[in-house]
Amino acid sequence: MTSPRLATLREQGYVVLERFVTPSACEALRARAARLVEDFDERAHRSIFTTVEQARRTDDYFLDSAERIHCFFEEEAFEPSGALRQPKARSINKIGHALHDLDPVFDAFSRAPEVKALVEELALPEPRLMQSMYIFKQPRIGGEVRCHQDATYLHTEPQRLLGLWFALEDATVENGCLWAIPGGHRGGLRERFVREGRRTRKEVLDVRPWDERALVPLELPQGGLIVLDGLVPHRSDANRSARSRHAYALHVVSGHDAYLKTNWLQRSTAARGF
Ligand code: FE2
């Protein structure tokens, strides 16, 4: 029998689960992320994360983050002089992409029994935890994330990527919550972010723009989880409020499916499950 949550995911392309993790688990992750940023030497790595010009700005620091824990700055983090506009802790866009494998606190959170049980319920066979991101959406300077499908960045054949997006703080329209197009996962993949050696490029498969009028806001209190089908279009606005909007995103693929060599994220060891 299909679970109601799986039925909603298949019908809508996403499912919103309130109170999935405890506030204390969220706080533990936030504290751990703050520590990672504190230990990060910003003078050594001024890599900026932007979805607008991802291909151009892709560099070794980004590609190498497939198997490491790297910090990426917000686009607006720096003055023209190169100095940070705000303290370092308020300037990082995200940490990625192997937190779930390399950091014990993120490992435990990502592989918690309730997460494993949910992924099993959602019928993804032989789940493999491929990528993790801690997303800050900093107050005032947190940039927008344009409308996209996560499968653009992680493609498998057949295509059945699952994204798990944990709200570590309250996510509201004001501080840049996710927006998604209900049912938008049925139209196929429109773009692929393709790796060729140490370079990447965007390949357009379908030139139609998204109907952004169909986006609905997915506001969620701390501890909530949004499960996203890899094909559902979603976005988030810039955060111009005074409050941050921390989230943790985990992407899971199936070990049954072919993981393409053209994915930017390539590992030297097989991705592990739960
Ligand atoms: Fe996304």
C-alpha cells in the first residue's frame, strides 16, 4: 500500500512534514555549523557561491568539495576593496558537500533512524547519501536562488533524486522560504549542469521559462522537513529581513540507478547509505 506521504510526493512533487526533527537537534546542527565557520580560514578561500553564474565561477575549490567540507561566501559578502562587509559568520552562503560523511554531528543527523525510515517509506531502493549542504540565507545579504530543479545538478538514469530540506530555523516569506510549483515535476528536466574534466557548463534541454506565477510559498517552522522530487521546480527569494534562515539539505539517490559521469559531483569512493 502506498503511504499518504508517498502519494503526496508523487502527486505534488513535494511533501511538507512539520515537526520532523526536534528543536534541540536543529540547535545542535546550528552550533556545529557555527563551529565549522569559526575554524574556516576565509583568507585562503574566497570562493563565492552563485546560482546565476555557477559555470563561470566554478573552480577547484567547488569541485573538490564533493568529498570535503568547504565554506562558500555570499555574492554580496565583499566590499569592492575585497574586505568583508559583515563578520565572517554572517558572510557564508553555504557549507558543502560531504558534511554527512565527514562530520560526526552531521553524519548522525543525516543517518538518524527517522530519516532512514522516511526514505524507505518513499520507496527509494538502496538509498545513497550523495550530497549535503548547510544553507545560511544570511540576514540582509542572503542571495536569491533562482527557479531550478535539483536534478539539474545531480542526474541519474532513471531520474529519481530525492532532496530533503530541513528547516533549522523558522522559514517564512519574509526571510526567504522555499517556493515550489505543485505538479511541476511532471514536465521533465529542463537544464543539466554538466562536468567536463575540471570544467562545468549548463546545458539547456528545454527553453521554456518556468511559470513562476504557479509558485507557492512553503513556510515552515523550525524542525520541519520538505521532501522534494528531483524534478520539482523551486526557488527562494533573497533574504532582506533581519533574521537568518538556516536550512540543511541532503540529497539521496538510488544505488540501483546509473550515476552519470557528467555530474559535477564525483567521488573517489562509493556514496554510502544509512
Ligand atoms: Fe534546490
